[in-house]
Amino acid sequence: MATRINKYLSEAGYCSRRRADRLIEEGKVTINGKTSEIGAKVDLDDQVEVEGKRIDKLEKQKNIYLAFNKPVGIVCTTDRRVEPDNIIDFIKYPRRIFPIGRLDKPSEGLIFLTDDGDIVNKILRARNNHEKEYIVSVNRPINKEFIQSMSNGVEILGTITKNCFVKQLGPRKFKIILTQGLNRQIRRMCDSLGYRVNSLKRVRIMNIKLDVPTGKYREFTKEELLQLNELLKDSSKTFTN
């Protein structure tokens, strides 16, 4: 059965469908030596290449889902020209994978990596209200007003952040649970209230908690996959194992 080229690249573990469409628009994808168009379909015996590199679809191979504890200084990009600190070269996983979302370079903690391009947007879409939990330290003492302001929403990037759970853990430390992912959101929220983030660690994404040492990764457990599948049950993509 013929498959749309963007789905083919996604199922081959090369990139997400959205990224595939961009590559096609840029003329970097060929099918049997001819430049592909958006929406083109391919069969298993067709030869697909991206920038001259052949991409073979992975048949009957289980998808990879990793929980990685990103150190400070590592960049969440698949661009291997970012040396020496891109996440792909740091992990050195034997199959092609890519991060789901990102943590900025000065931040640390949990990030998912996968070869399943279909799942990326299902997890990242803010409207799905998927929780991400962080532990944050700031440069000066916090108070009830700070906690209340962070909880009720802060004006950044031309919008008001969604209400969220915030709990003080120490004189300069707090926990925050977000269901949206604006660019550098927590740092911008703190900046808006006159605070500077000293450290930021993500300790949970949805049902999966950070439980590996810094710089290490592990595969999702079967139980985690079942729970994640339940959380994503309204999405068109579900896990099969």
C-alpha cells in the first residue's frame, strides 16, 4: 500500500511529519531520483532519499521511547553542526531519534526522545493540557505574592500565561506545573516579576518522572507506555507493543 511521503519519513524514524513537509518544500527529498512534492506517495520498493541519503522504512521494528536526564549545557537539537553539545551526539543512540520538545541550554532534567514522528504533536499541543513539572531556584527570596502571581498568570510574549499550580519549597525555591510550553516560559515569568532563575530542572512529563542520573537515559516501561497511551487515547496515534 502506498504511503504519503511525510508519513513514510516519520515511520522510518527520520523526522516528524511537519519537519518532513519542510524538507519537501525545500526540495531536499527525492523519490526514485525525482524531487518529491507535498502529498506524494511511495511504495516499499521506491527509493527515497533526503539530501542524497537513502531512507529505508523500518519494518516490524518497535518504536523507541527514551526518558533522558539532560545536563545543563546540552542543546536540544538534531542539528549535528551544533558542536560539541547537541543532544544527539551526546546520547550516541544507535538508531535515529529526536527530542520531543526542548529544554533550553541552561536548564536540565527530563526530556523524551523517540523515533516515532507521529507522537510529537500529541504530547506538545497545549490544548491537550499535558502536565510538565519543574523545580526552580531564583536569585532572591520569594513570598506569597510571587507564588500567587505565578499561579494566576503572568504577561509575557504578548499574552497571559495559563493558570498553573505553584508551591513554595524553600526561601528561593518553588515547584511549578505547566500545561503550556511558551518559549523560555518560566524564565520569562520570573523576569516579569523581577526575579532571575538560577536553576531550572524538569522532573516530570505527564505520567513519567525523572529517575535517572544526569546525562543518562532509560526506555519507558511497559506500564508507562500503557498509562501514556491512555492519556493520549483521544489522539489518532496510539502505542502498539
